[in-house]
Amino acid sequence: VTGRVTVAVDAGGADLGPAEVARGAAMAVREHDVRILLFGAAVGIEPAPGVELIDAPRSIAKAPDLARVVRAHPDASVVAAVQAVADGRADALVAGGTTGAALAAGLFRIKRAPGVHRPALAMPVPAPRHPFLMLDVGANVEVRPEHLVQFAHMGAAYAELVLGVARPRVALLSNGEEATKGTPDLVAAHELLSAAAERGAISFAGNVEGFAIATGAADVIVTDGFTGNVAIKVMEGASAAMLGAVRDAASSSMRAKAGGLLVRPALRGVRDRVDPERQGGAVLLGLRKLVVVPHGSFGARGIAAAVGVAARGVREDLVGRTHAALEAGGALRRREASSAAPVSMPERP
Amino acid sequence: VTGRVTVAVDAGGADLGPAEVARGAAMAVREHDVRILLFGAAVGIEPAPGVELIDAPRSIAKAPDLARVVRAHPDASVVAAVQAVADGRADALVAGGTTGAALAAGLFRIKRAPGVHRPALAMPVPAPRHPFLMLDVGANVEVRPEHLVQFAHMGAAYAELVLGVARPRVALLSNGEEATKGTPDLVAAHELLSAAAERGAISFAGNVEGFAIATGAADVIVTDGFTGNVAIKVMEGASAAMLGAVRDAASSSMRAKAGGLLVRPALRGVRDRVDPERQGGAVLLGLRKLVVVPHGSFGARGIAAAVGVAARGVREDLVGRTHAALEAGGALRRREASSAAPVSMPERP
């Protein structure tokens, strides 16, 4: 990409409404030197330099049966935004809160990259001490070993190119560290990745258990979209419960209250460090273009961060270099004839 | 059971050694009015009233291929302890840190209860605000819908009889709350449990997401042993990471340190409330006798709590009433001929 990066942003499904997404888009223009095509209901949205607003009032964010709905409604904001990327009018997509619809529309209009079995939703997790990338966190409820192997290579490429981790250590999430642990598919994936590591194609750290989210044992944790989806939500729930319990404790007595006041600024630092808005949300890897999926609850700052991720991914040629990593790892699907194979419906993470 | 309950305790695999388990056994005699048969290396163990020590120096806690090893070594401490329960010399088993071996030996010598497809490992999770029971957390890596249905009934019975929850709300762990979310097996289990709820056989709360561990949306959360194992370890890792970050924050400046000192007693209360030793560990449901599996890292207090769980389970006739619940729910396997079907190797949680 030469010149300024253009990012298509869908404002049609964010919990805080299109105006908040528009504020994030305007912020991103200032922070990340990008041009924005903003798709959504134009009513109440302030014009901003660098942001071109395309009125698309139909939102399908909450629709069931998305695979059908994205086909039926090319005018829906997320479908129009995806189309802009597919046509080359924009370089990447930021789907402001419409995860499920973005996945469905992305699969339908942008298509999978050549040789990729399944796109995967990758989420950079800002764990307090050891951040890591987890994928798949919801695009594929069931996977085969060769899918997991592709996730591993795509995740490693993303961690290196966008997160800046040199030679990322990739691990499989399992119920024990031994190579024989887990489902038969997971054991098979372990064998394939061990072989890839012997060829020097990947830095494979073997199996990790759920504890690994806190230990930094891996930079990239690979799993199926069901387990990954449960894992990130359990993590979020457990962190929130623990912070809530700490807050309760810090107001349980006069003494604790006084201490709580003194500790509060430092605790705010913890909260900010693990704030998911800073990461810009999840990224859909394995399509022909980059799709970034901020969480539906994100405010302007989170949307701006998502645009930053998209811009960086475009500038680093993430799509091309991910493909090169899959090729170098011998992980591309051999027979392109099967590219018309059915693709699973994505899940909202 | 009339008279004093007798609990067989295996001391052969605990991280802190047999002497620590013995201290827990002695504590349990005082606290729970039980008799103990303690199996392990007798060297260095103090005699205590109510505790009969059976010298069994062979430990197979760390052995691979446990299904074979438990058959080959009837003298191993955990196998001898299981045998005491199978023979009726003890009413229940507490396996002090030898989860995998206890599951293997339990399946081999105690056998599954009539009509039960698969035993499940159930763990009471002391979440800060809303404790709940999760199963399976590691006995079955892959399950079928009818297994999940049995887990639901067994978990409800346990929550009611041992944890004291009246009419526990049971939910399936999935990647979304809609009935259509999850793997095809999970969707099928949802249908079966919805039907059971319509008959009034169970209080079914539908699907819950990973967040539910913090919200109290369910008293019993049912899942396969792979996902459950990952989930409890992610939960443990996330809680530890968050507490660690809070500790770091509370020593990051003079001001924060002063506050930390004042809050510390209240924080200790949080830590104690979520302390897994208080719960006594996980319980293996679906065998002909009750097997309690404390965590390998537990000290005397955790072992004593595990014996307390075993005693309560025996006094409440947990095995008989769980079976009655399965029967009332129409969830027992119809053809007893298949009771010789192969049983999956349990996983160490």
C-alpha cells in the first residue's frame, strides 16, 4: 500500500451507538494518519476531516441466521462496509461491534485467502503480567488438526508483525502439558506442529494448560473457537469477580476504606493496563483482507485503537506475510479445488 | 449407613507428603466424627486416635498409563484404598492428591453405578460472590449428549445434598446463550435438558457463557471434561494474575504501600473465601461409592475438608439419591448389557 491507508468502519452495531463510533473514527484520523469510510445511520453524526460518511441506516448486528441475512441485505451497514474493502475502495475493515455479522459478511464478500481452510478470530489478551494472543476465540466451533496448524502459523505471523513479538512461542491449549493430552484432533495437531518446529518453521512450545494465561508460557495460544470463546469469557469473568471482591474488601471497614483511598491510583493503573479497549479488539485472520473486530461495548478510544490495528496491519502487509508464513510452514491447503467447501457460520465472541 | 462413617484416605501422592495427609486425617477424626483407614508409607507418620494406618509404600501417583498400572499394582496405596471401599471396609474414598490414579482405580475396582454412562469429576468453585459446581472438570475429554444430561442430574443432586442448594439451577457452558449455540452435541443436550425441565425433572437455566462463573447465573455448570478442565485452570490463572497485579500495585509507591497495609486484613478475607482447600476438592460422581479428590497441593486442612465432604456424602446417601435423581429424570442408560463398554481414561485435573 502506497500513500494513506483507507479503513472502512461499520458503525451499525456498537452498543454505544453510531455517534460514538464516529468519534472514534475522527480520533483515529488524528492518531493514525488514515482516511475513514464510515458506514452507518448518518443522523446525528458530526462531520469530521478525513471521515467520509456513507449513510447506511440498516443494521443487522442483532439478526439471527446471519449467513442468509448478509446475502439478503447488501445495503446493511456492515455488508456495505465489507463491500468497500472487497472492491478495493478501502484497505481494511473495522466492524464496530457487529462481530457475528462482520464474520458472515467477510466470509461472503471478502473470501478466504487461497489455501486457508478457515479464518480464525484472534484476540490479543492484555493479561496483567504476560499479554498473549489467543485464537480461535469464536469463528469455528469445531476444527480439524490442519485448521489448528493454520491458526498457529497465522497467530505467529500476527504476533510478530502487529504485536511486535520476535519469534513468538506458540502453544496448544489442552488439559495437560503432555503431548498425549486432549482430544484425538488436538493430539494430531501437536504432532503436526512438532514436525513443523523440527523444520524450523515455527517456535512450538507444546501444550499449555489454562494456567498459562497468567504465566507467559506462550505468546500465542491456539485452540478451537468453542474452547477459546469460553476461555476468554471465563478469564474476563474471573478478573472482574476478583477486582469486585477487592473493591468490596476495600470498603468493608473504616481502616480498609482509608487504605483503599491510598491504593486507588495504583489500582487504576492495573485496570488501565488490562483494559481491552487499548488492544482494539479481535482480528479475523485468513481472509483476503484484514478485518478488525472491536468489542460491541467499546467506546471511541477502543474504535480508534481498532483502526490503528487495521492501519498497522495494512502497512505491514499482514495478509501477504501471513500467507507467506503459512506457505513457508507447509500449512497451506494443497488442493485449491476445495475452496468452495462450506464454511462454518461464525459465532459472536 | 448406621454408626460412624469410615473413610479410606490415600496418602500416596500428595505434594506435601504422607505426613501432611496424616495430619489432615487426624484433624478430620476430631472435626467430622469419622474413622479413617490411612493408606501410605508408614515411615514418619504419627499414630493418632481414630486413624488406622495401613503401610502401603508404593505410590503410583506420577505413573503414566494408569489404567495398566492400577491393574498391575494392587499393593499401591491408592489401589489398596480403593479396594477397601470396594470391599465395604470403608464407606468412601479420599484420594490425597492422586487424581488420575484415583479415577483409574475407582473405575477399575469400584465400577460405575448401574445405568451411568461415565463418571464425572465435579468441582465446587468458591467464586468470590457466587459459588457454583462445575462438572466435568477432567474425567472425560469427549462426551455425548446423554453424558451431559447425566452430568446435569448428578451435579444437581450433589449441589442439593452436599452443598445445600435448594432446587439448584443447572446450565450448559457454551459460546452463547441461545439454544442453537455450541457444538451439535451441546445443542442436542440442550434439547434433552429442556424436555427434562418441562417434565419438572430438573431446573434448567439453558446455556451460559464463560462470564457466568462470576454472575451466579447457575448453581451447576455442565460441560465436557476438556472444556471444564481448561475453564477451571483459566479461572485459577486469571484470579491469581489479578491478585498478583493488585499486590504489585499496592507496593508500587510509598502511598500505595501505606494503603496496602491498611487493606491487607480485608484482602486476606477475600483470599480465604476463595481458598479451594475449604471446599475439600473435586468429587467423582457416578461410581457405586463416593470418591473425593482433593487437589495434590492441599495441606492438612484441605484433606480434613475432603474427609468432611465424604462423610456428609455418605450420611446423605449421595450415591443412592444421585441414582434416584437420574432415574426420576429418565436419564439412566436403558440397556445394562453395555455396562462393560470401555470407559475413557481419566485426566488429571
